[in-house]
Amino acid sequence: MPFVSVQEHIILSPYFDHLSFFFNEDWRLHASDIVSIMIKLADDGLGSISSQGVDKTLTDQDRRRLDEGVVICKEILRRFGACDEDMFLGTVIAGHPGGMLPLTEKEASSFHSDRLPENLYVADASLLPKSLGNPPILTIIAMAKRISKLCCEQVI
Ligand SMILES: Cc1cc2nc3c(=O)[nH]c(=O)nc-3n(C[C@H](O)[C@H](O)[C@H](O)COP(=O)(O)OP(=O)(O)OC[C@H]3O[C@@H](n4cnc5c(N)ncnc54)[C@H](O)[C@@H]3O)c2cc1C
């Protein structure tokens, strides 16, 4: 993601999606003949995870926002000189799963969930209270460093 265009509910960025390239049948061209733009969406926080697996679908609002992104991307590609017939869509991917144990306001300073034993912490994207719609790694690292510090303080 060398640069991003920030829209109200989505961000757009140049990104070559290898998953689409290898597994999406619409991606038939050679990699060097493809210019791709990623639409990154802060999706609605619906879905569940259980022993049966992950249950997650896009809501109507998610689809509408993705469609808005597609319109903008097509216009960008047209300005590059691409024809509509040569354009094709990528694959919808959950690249930033998170929120399985969302941090609440009450837990904001302890970073500890009441649902866990006292000496057990979670320190990853599970804590994100909602979809960021932005790359999360720096936030996850910051949280994990903070939690490791809290753990060390408890040991001492
Ligand atoms: C293609 C792609 C590109 C991305 N690009 C960016 C980017 O440019 N910038 C950005 O900020 N974010 C990016 N992300 C998102 C980012 O990688 C994730 O949000 C982040 O890695 C999540 O961190 P995590 O620690 O929560 O989980 P993970 O990094 O997924 O770590 C989970 C770990 O748990 C291990 N694990 C799973 N099950 C078990 C088990 N039963 N026992 C033991 N270990 C287990 C896994 O092997 C893994 O090592 C990208 C994601 C994808 C898929």
C-alpha cells in the first residue's frame, strides 16, 4: 500500500491481490498486465465464531459501500486509459479479522476481560472493539506492548 485515498467509509489503495490472482477465475491475465486497486471496508460488526467455525456475511450496507468503491475505482482506471470491458472484480477477503473479544470502555486501562481467568490476557486483534477499516498492525503491536508491560508489573 504505497499510498491511500481515504473516503468516508472505505479506503482505496494500489494492491496486488495474490489470492485473487491464483484462485479467482476472472483473473486470467498475466500478473504484469493487471493494475489492481484494493477497496478496504470497515464492515458492520456482525458475525459469530464457535466450534462450528466462522459465520460472517456482508450486510446490505457493506455491499453498498463496496459498490461505491467499485464506481470510484472504475473511474480511476478509466482515467488511466482502461476500457470497461477489460475491468474485473477481485475477491472479497477478510484480511483483518478481529473483535472476537472486543475491549470495552471498562477494560480500557486494565486490558483484561472479565470473561478470562485473572492471570490470562489476550493481546491481539481479538481486542479491537470494531472494524478499523484501516491497516491494524501498529495498533495491535501497541496494545500487545502495553499488555506485556501490565503482565510484567504483576509478576514483580
Ligand atoms: C494478505 C494480507 C495483507 C495484510 N497487510 C497488512 C498491512 O499491510 N498492514 C497491516 O497493518 N495489516 C495487514 N494485514 C492484517 C494483519 O496481518 C493482521 O491484522 C494481523 O496480523 C493480526 O494479528 P494477530 O496477532 O491478531 O493475528 P495473527 O497475526 O493472525 O496471529 C495469530 C497467530 O496464531 C497462530 N495460531 C492460530 N491458531 C493457533 C492454535 N490453535 N495454536 C497455536 N497457534 C495458533 C497463527 O499461526 C498465527 O501465528 C494483512 C493481512 C493479510 C491477510
